[in-house]
Amino acid sequence: MHKNLLPYLSAILVLSFGITNVLATTYAFKNPWPLGKTYTDQIEIFGRQVPLPGGTWVVAGVGTDSLAKPYIRAYGVIATLVLFKLEDKQIKAFTLIHANAIPIDGGWGISRDCKRTDLPYAKVYESGELHTFCAYVKPLMTTATASAQELTAWQNAVRLAKQNNWQLPLQWWEAGIRICDWHDILDIRYAFATETLVRYSKAPRLDSTPDAMLIKWIDQVLPAIYLGFKRSLNARVIPQMPGVIKQKLYTTPDNWNNPASQEEMSDMVYSFWKVAINRVINMATSIGVVYLFVGNIYLASGLQFVSSSLHGGVNYVEELLWNTYGPQRLRKAKPYDFNYIGIEGY
């Protein structure tokens, strides 16, 4: 009798544990960031630190979001925060943050904006199933009304702005950054009002346009994002607002500073270079062996060239089939994005 009850008791315990975790996550999500609370230099979200440039920011909106494209795994709660940078009654910038509450196993993919070719700036620093790090710069439009179709966090932000008579611009320039590993993600969008960026530029030059200023500013904020994701953020790396002349440049020796070393390689290209290098090494050593038997360097080279070409073709097909359909090594990051209703880029 007791044995028959064991499966049911086990199921009840597992279900209770799951419900407790969900309630704990929901409680932890709703309470830490009340609207109107201010943060200086950084804000922590589920153990990850997000740098806030230029001093103090105010929490304007909090909500949840989901991936725009159906994800093959359950990913729990995605927290969405909107913070405003205020000067008097004017909103000079806002930060939109997405972060997961529950770690998963499977990675979070790459933002499509990071791979676009029609933006002023889009660069992938790391792109793999285990770790993704990328950034982009683009113009942005927002809404000034809080409709039910928009993100909950943005609805809250628009309402808070109206309640306090804060002036909310509609045109922005955005620096977007995605960093994630196998378990967690930070998707951050720093948006600066266009007139604010123009104002920061005292003398009109080619490198003082809004997009050029943000492209230069990306170099300042990336180290802070990288360290904040690892919960190692410190005051030395907190960036200033874009356009600040006396901004200190802080860099780290990590390999994401060299995007060329992180280029993606297709299975066809990977297979080709692997076989080509292997064939060159084998041919160089085999020519000497064949020469010992035929006594003619030209004949030995010709025979080995023909042999290497034939075997190289066969090996290439084998490698291509293996790399395409065989056991997978590190997979490339798939593109996944969040819903940005109410905050739309061009």
C-alpha cells in the first residue's frame, strides 16, 4: 500500500517545489525595483550588474516580456525594466533592459540587429552557443501613448512621464548590446534623445553626428557590460554620457576586443581549410619519400600533386558530410529577439 503511494507523494513534492520556486521568483521580481526609485552608476538585476552612464537614473517601468520567436525550451520569467535619465523635466535618455530570472540550459542566441548590414554599426564579438556578445547602433522611434499592445514596462514609463509632466521625445539614437552565456542573458538598449546628442557636440564635425558619437561610445561601455555580466563591475569602468570629452578609455585584454578572431565559419569553409592544410603538409612530406624511389624531383612532385588532389577531393566530401551531419561541436548562436512593441527601430 505504501509502495503504491510513493509515486504520488513524489509527484506532490516535486510540484510543491516547483510552485515554491515560481512564487519566489515572482515575489523577487515584483519588489526590488519600485517605480520612481533612483539608481546611480549601476543597477543589479538577478545577480547581473548593468552600468548606468552619467550618474543617476530613475526606474520608470517594470514588466515582463517574452521572446518574439518561439523558443524550443522553457525560459521562465523575462524581466523588462525602463529607466529614465532626467534633466529638470526633460527625459534625455532611457535604458531598456531584458534579463532572465531563471537560468536555463541551452543559450539565448544572438540579436538580429547585431548581424544587420544596413545599420551604421553592427558587430559580433563572440557568437557561439555557449557565449554571445555583440553590439549595434541604430535610430529609434518611440510612442508617447500607453496602449495595451505595448510592453508593460513601456506603458508604465509613459504613464509615469505624464504624471510628472516629464517631456518624452519620440526620436532617439540607440546603442544596443546583447551578452549571454549558456544560462543567462542581458539585453540592453541605451537610447539617447537625438537633440541631446546634437547638443553635446559643440563644434559640428563628421565625427560629431549622433551615430558617430554612439559608435565611439560603444568602446566605453562594452568593458562595463562585460564585467557587470560577471558581477565584477566597479566605478573605474562606469562610462559617462556620449560626447563627454574627458572620458577615460578603459579596455580589457579579453579576446572580444578583437572581432576578427571571432569570425563565424561555415561548414563548407571549415572543411575546405582543414583538408587543404592537411593535404599541403602530407604532400610536402610525401614528395621526399617518393623522390627516394624515382630519383626525379619533378616526377615525384607531379605524382604527389595528382595523388593529393584526388584524395583531397574525397577527404573534403567526407569532412563536409561529417561536419554537417555528424556529432556537433560548438554550435553557432541562433537569432532570438524580444518584443519591442512601443519601442521600434528603423
